Amino acid sequence: MKKDNSAQDERIILSIIIPIYNAEKFIKACLESIVIQNKDNMEIILVNDGSTDSSLKMCEEIKENIENIVLVNQDNLGVSAARNTALKMARGKLVYFCDSDDLVAPKAIDFIIDMWIKHKYELLCFQYIRFNEKRPVIKHVNIKDDCCKISREKALIQIHEDVDVSGFLWNKCFNTEVIRKNNILFDEDIKILEDEVFVLKYISCCKEIFISKNILYFYRRDISSTLLQKNKEKKLQAAKGRIGIYETIISNETLDNNVIRKNAWNYMMDAIIAAYGDALLFKLKNKKVWKKYLESKFCCYYFDYKHMFRLNKREILYRILQICTLKKRKKEGKNV
């Protein structure tokens, strides 16, 4: 008898997306933390992004025993491309991104789905705990039926203050309808902080955000990881992505609250100045191109929009002077 796929799609509330690249050391534990919750109304989309270790084989073996796992194998195109592949095929009303080396807390899936049934949220944010070999994961956490709402404006501020909302993907559950209605995808040209760019773009399309104080995610902080080492070219690409989103927010005159445009302008100026400092101080292949781009953005938004918003000129002048001073000291061979 042929399965009724349309009826099956209707049952799926949550699509969990996990991009995988050489994750043989952690992927089994990650999947076990999810499938043990055994929800009939969720699907797990695994995208193997050209792994060269045994990750694909391990995923194939796990998939044999678990019906609601979808496994995609593709060339190594990067984490953003892997997530976009999964987003385009997700059947759930909600989308949740999990990293292949992390763990999902017990009963987290229940909470995410229960809150959706009650509130039909556009975005749910929750708490997480970092762990590593020296700091083991907490095995049991108490999950309470708590949630509060905040505005889009406050959420955008919290991303930069790194509280509650933050710029991470894995402490959030997204609404598939919002993603598709606004054609929100990951920028595949951005290789670092691509999650924050996605979150900024997404939140700018929301009206309200739900916040929970429950700890639903365990984030593995690998002490030996090189991911956090400085890569200025990638950082500048991420800054460019942020600037583009801020430009869209600033130019959106239909926003009912001007506060969000003011905050976006201030954050964009911060991003431009910080990126300009990197462009001046560090060796880059396209130093002149980056300088020209950032100078044009600074001039455009400083002179065209300064009449709209209150600007802390002293802070901006101080930072520019600081950048120039550091550049001069570096040329003179002095410590910076």
C-alpha cells in the first residue's frame, strides 16, 4: 500500500537541520540526544557536506533504524550551502538548526513544539550551556512552561548585547512560513558569522519574539578548535553582510517604529568603523577594494542620515583617530 505523503507532511511540525562535515567524533552523540526524544511530528535533515571521514557511513547506518531521518549527500560547498539545501526541502512548520558536535537537552523538542501549539510564534529563543572535555555537560535540566514576548526592536539590541536573543542559530526555533515568505537564505559567500547575518535578516521580518529561560541546548566549545582564530578576510565578508542588512532596515520607511532604524544605523556605523580598522591594520589581498567600499558606506550614511539620528561624534572621531594612530605606530615598527 502506497504511503500518503501529504498526510505525513501535515503531521510534521519541526524540521531539525544538521549540516555535517568530518563530524565522526560527535555526530552519533548529537543524533542520539535528538532521536531519544522520539517525536512522530518531527523530521531530521542531515546534509553531509563532502565529509572525508566516516561521517556519511555513520549517518547511513543510523538512518536505517530511524524512519524520520532524511540524508542528503553533496560536495563540500560550505555550511551555508548545506543549510540552504536543507531549508529548501524542509517540510515542518518550524525549523531548528543544530550543529553536529553539540547536544539537544532532554525534552527540548517537546517544549519547542508545545510552545508552537500554544503561541504560534515567529521566533522562539532559549538558553544554552557551553561544555567541553574539562567542563562536562549537565545531564539533567529542569524545563518549565515559561515564555515572555519582546519586540523586534529589543531583540535586535539583544543580539549585539549577546543576551537572550544573541546572534547564534542553535538557541532559536524559526518559523518556516516567515523564511519562505521573505526568501531568507544563508549568504554562501560569508564564511564566518554567517549565522548572525541570517538571524539579523530574519528578526527584521518578525513582529514579536518569544523568550524562554529554559536551557535547551548544549554547545560544545572545542578548546583546540581553530574556528575562532583571526581571519580578517572572512570577518570583513561577515561585516559586509551585516551592513547590507542594516541598509535594508534603514531604508525601510514603512517600519512603524523609527527606533529600529535608529539602532540599525548606529550598529551599521559601528560595523563599518570596526571593519575599516581591520582593513587598515592587517594584510589583506584586496586592501584597497575593502577600504574604498567601507569609506563609501561611511560617507554615504554619515552625511545622508546624520540629520535623522543622534550621533555620538566624539566616539566615532576617537575610534577613527585610534585606527590612524595604530596604523602609524605599525609603520614605525612599534608595538600595537
